[in-house]
Amino acid sequence: MGVNDKRMEYCSQCGASLSFRVPSGDDRRRYVCDDCGMVHYENPKVVVGCIPEWEGKLLLCRRAIEPGHGKWTLPAGYLENGETAEQGAVRETYEETGARVEIVQPYALFSLTFADHIYFMFHARMSGPQFAPGKESLSVGLFSESEIPWSEIAFSVIRETLERFLRDRSQNRIHMLHVGEVPRR
């Protein structure tokens, strides 16, 4: 089945069994209802988040959930229906860190084809040094570059984002939008 080897068994429209085949007029295998003909498309999940900054330090949160329980990350999560990417990034940052942020600009758009995710990360400024762990975070902290717990970063895409951001910031090039693919670690 390949990347999308998740099993769907029943049609969400009529409840009949599904088959995994190439529908007429398509170019890839999908779950198709043999009774009503509904094609069940599976598309990547969009993850939005922020690189929150306060007086040169970056705000990271320590995950209280899997995957990556106990590891550090930038605040990020799934974009919800009905919200813009910016709104989702601000919401996720507040939910995970209690910090209020203002989006400065888009910073990175990374494809994670191995996980069927698209990450859209924004550079953001905190409105103040107030923060507290949300229900998905064990702890939250501001880190200078030398204080970042590199060996405890949860995800390769977060490591890539942090490394690029810090390099760009040191060269006064934060205004660049990074686009690319982050491979499995």
C-alpha cells in the first residue's frame, strides 16, 4: 500500500466496505466504495507553529504527550478547519505555552512526506515574558542559543527549523522563507 498504509474499512457516506484501487480517471490507489462510488481521499495534515522570540531568546515547550513525550519542541499543532495558518499558529502557541504572540512573518514551509505532514512555521514576537505550560506541555522556557537542549529536541523538522533560524538570525537574514523537504531522522 505504500506511504498511506492506514486501513479504512467502511465508507463514511453509506457504511459499505471499501476497496483500495485506482478510481476511474485517477492516477493512484485510493479507498473507494464499491456501493456508492465515493472516493475517500487522504491528504497531508497541516501543522502550524511559531518560533516565539523574546529579547533574543526562543520559547520552547517540553511535550507532555506522545510522540516525543518529555522532549522539547517549538509550539505547533494541527491547523483546524475554519482558521487561517496564522490564526492556528497563534492558537497552538497559546495552548501549549500560555504566551501571547504576534506573527512577524512566515519563516518555513517544510514537507514531511514520510509522515504525510506539511509544516508551516512563523517567526513570532511574544507580547511579554509571560508563559506557562498548557495541558500538552510539561514545562515551558526561554532559551538563548547556547541553552537550547539540542539532544532533547523532539522532531527533525523542529531541529531543522531552529538551526536555520539561528543561522539566519546571526547573518541578519530572517526575512527569507525556507521551503523544502525534511527527511526522516
